[in-house]
Amino acid sequence: MTYSFLQQYWWFLISLLGALLVFLMFVQGANSLIFEIGKSPEERRIVINSTGRKWEVTFTTLVTFGGAFFASFPLFYSTSFGGAYWLWMIILFSFVLQAVSYEFQNKLGNLLGTKTFQVFLVINGIIGPLLLGGAVATFFDGSNFLVEKQNLTDGMQPVISRWANASNGLDALLDFYNILFGLSVFFLARILGIFYIINNVNDEKIRTQARSRLIFSTVAFLFTFLWFFIRTLLKDGFAYDPQTSHVYMEPMKYLNNLGDMWYLSIAFVVGVGLLLFAIVRTLSKKDYIRGIWPAGIGVVLVVLVLFLCAGWNHTAYYPSNVDMQSSLTIANSCSSEFTLRTMAIVSLLIPFVLAYIVYAWYSIDKKKIDRDEISHGDAY
């Protein structure tokens, strides 16, 4: 395993974690629809208990995603998580708000009332996907940071990277295309949330109310995603010379990446096809409730391709709009060869962890949620 191979390997693992995180945000998508799908307190409680079975997996994947970035590409971690901390703090706070809301909405002594905590879940369901999507969009549109590695020799202030303005990441929300991609992730999360509720809840009224929200979410997702995706393929991208590490603008870089890495193009088409199949089948067949699975696989494939296009094929995955040569690549921002090699050995345990998650998921969802369980069971 060469150093270059290890860099490519760990970017693939980071991309896979990011893709799984986007899929698992069906929790946020369903929570954003609590008051639209649940017309009564009982129906809202059914929806919340459905997502309440899985929210820990989404939160754990988010933390693992950040931890894996810290271990494999520490310069990105210090630049983005350390520099754009206001953006990441808002995201993390919304997830903490989610955890508190699940646990305390029906506890004795709840002075805020059940509905207040349900509103908090809706807030997380909107802010989480929107801001995470906006953060990922900066992989293609760039951010305002500077990297000065010579500062390591400064004993008074050995800070390598810093944000170029006082916004500390909030300036990402001023870029129209970052917001556009954030909206596409938000509507995608709603689509996945609808599929999950239809599959997980054994209540025809709730399933019907969920299906009624699918068309609008699909149209909104396709409009926002295709606008962002086509514009990204046609715009200049951030490339670098592997010999000199010099970063430069390459016309239609991301379109070129899909052409050079044809297997990613195939995976992208398959992923889009699976998502569209799930949408059409769910809308056309009233008794079809398994849309979450083809849609989930499709979303993982599409997001995986986007991440790989951002980092592979000599592409700067975290461009700097202030100083192009400060842009981060998988070559100039990764850990040492020893660290990557050691972690690569540990990563061989990942399939066993995934197998456990699949088994736990199957065991938890063996019985669908219904009104009887909410009335007599241990519910949120």
C-alpha cells in the first residue's frame, strides 16, 4: 500500500461515511414533516417514535464522519471545523436539541410542553440538512480561509490555518449555490423520511398523508439538485498538479472527472435510477412500502460519487477563495503514512460494524409501529 493509495483509500472511506450520513438524515426529513403527517397528537407521537428508533445512528454517523476527517485529513479538520466553527456549532446544537427533545417531551415536570419539543425536532429537521448541505457545497464552491504552514515555526502563534474574515463559516450561507445545494439535501431528506415512515409505520392514514407530501418534495429536490449539479459540471473547477502541488482552475473540471472516472458516472446513473424507481413505484402502487431501500442505496451511490469527484483525480476538495494555493487536497492535508497505514488495518473491522448495524436495524423494525404500541408500549 503506497502513500498515494492510502490517501485515495481514506478519501473513499470519508466519502462513504458522508454518503451514509445523507441517507440516515431521513430522520431529520421525517421530523420536518411531523405536523404535516401527524394531524393529531397521537399521529405525531407515532411519527416521533418511528424516527426515535434511529436518531442515535444518524448522530453517531455524524460524529464518526468528523472523527474520521480528524484522523485522516487533520488539516481540513483544523481549517473547517476550527475556522468555520459557527456553522458547525449551529449544526451540532441542532442535533443536541434533537436528542433533548426526544428524551424530555413527555417527561414529568416538562414546563415547556410536549408541542415545544416537537417544534424543536422540526427545527433540527430543517436546519440539520440545510446547513450540512451548504457545508458540503463548499467542496465545490470554496471557502474563505488561509493556510500558512510556516507558522508552525512561530513559537508564539503556531496556527496553520485561519478564517479570512470574522464570520467564521457563516459566509457560506451568503453563497446562493451553497444554499441551493442545502435546499436539495433538505428536500432529499424529506423524501427519504417519507419512505421511512411509509415502511416503518403500520397505519394507513399516516401512510396516505406521507404519500401526499412526496410529489412536492420530489419536484423541489429535482429542481434544486439539477440546477446545482449542472452548474457545477459546467463551471471551472479546482485542479492541482501532482508533481508541484500547484492549484489552478480547469474548465469543466468536475465534468472531466466523471469522464475520466467512467465507473463513477455509471454509479451515478444507477443511483439516480434507483431513487426515481422508488419514487415512481411508491406513487403508483398504494401497497408498495419498501421505497426506502432502493432510494437509500441510490442516495448513497449518488452522494459517494459527488464526494469522490470533489477529491479524486487531482482535484482540490476544499478550495480557498482567498488564496488558491491554500486550497486543500488529499495529498497536502492528510495524516502521515504511518497513521494512514495503521488506521487502514483498523478499518478492516468496518464490515463487522455494518453487519451489527444491519442486524440491530432488522431486530428493531421487525414489528411495525402502530397505534396500539403507542398506547400501551414504552413510547417517546
